[in-house]
Amino acid sequence: MANTFHLQIVTVDGLAYEGNVQRVTIRSVHGDLAILARHINYCTAVGMGTARVLMEDGTERTAACIGGMLSMMANECRLLPTTWEWSEDIDVERAQAAKARAEALLQQGGLSEERRILTEARLSRALVRIGSAKK
């Protein structure tokens, strides 16, 4: 199909996806980004948010994507996320528990600056997972 391109998603756990897709929408460190077929060569750091992949057959899959790198070269996209969880694989109860723990720590106060920053990052990751989960 002319309006597709090859996408490869590789995590530290291995290959999460490989195949042709119509579009990848992801949060980069500079803002939201949509990659389509024949996109210019491009490389960026990945931010934290819900990624959307429009599959070759027109269905859409979503995932929690946190950090990493994305490159588009010669109509091939490689995504190397730090964390990638397809929506259907997210353990919502676990994410909600992580959110509650982080919120409780932040509310109690008295955290060192380093501990506060780490706790806020944990809260952000939990919120991305909850928001990305298939309902």
C-alpha cells in the first residue's frame, strides 16, 4: 500500500511491533508529532504520553509510551521507547495503586527535592498508563 511505511518498535524487553502502518502519533520532547508515509528524515527524543498507531488495515492501537528515541529514515520508522505498553496490556489497578502512593507521598510533604521529583515522575507515569489503558 502506497500510504504506509514500515514501523519497528523495540523495547528493552524485545520487539514490541514490526510491520506496515499508516500513521504514528507520539509525544516528542517538543510536542505531539504525527509520522506519515514519506515523512522527511527525522530524529527526536520521545516524551511521555499516549501513542497512537494507525495500522495498515485502518484500525488504531494505543499504548503508553514513556521516553526514548524515534527516527524516520528512508520511509522506515524506528521507535526505541524506554517504556511501551499496549493499552490492552496495562494493569490499571497497579497503575491506580502507583498513582495513589505517589499522591499520598506528595500530600504528606517533607520530601527532599530529589525524592519529590522522583515521586512526581512516578505520578506522571501512572497517569499516562491510566489514560492510555483500554477501557
